Amino acid sequence: MLLNDRIFEHYKDDMTIGDVIEVMRFTYPRLVVKVNGRLIQKSEYNATILNENDDVKIHHLLAGG
């Protein structure tokens, strides 16, 4: 599995987006998550099971002006 264009070494079968966020210790309040180009809503993080060949992007949003 790729995470932000790098091989994700911690991949396990039946891993969810929520698991990845926990393993990577992403604590940002606002995340944008895409799996294979599809936007994943926060309510779907723990239900979205990842596959070994998925391309996952997780970016945090910053407030600014």
C-alpha cells in the first residue's frame, strides 16, 4: 500500500483508514483522505478497509489567512 506516495510498511490485512491514522499518529483535527482518488468522509474512516495495492493520500488542512 502507498501512503502519500511512499510504501506503507505497517500494512496489515483488514486495516482501515482509522487504523492508518492511529499508527501514523495523525492528530490533526481536519484531514483530507483519498483512496485511489476517491474522497473518504470522516464517518467512513473505520469502515473503509484498505487493500495491499491501494494508493492512500492523507493531508491535514491548516487555517490561514
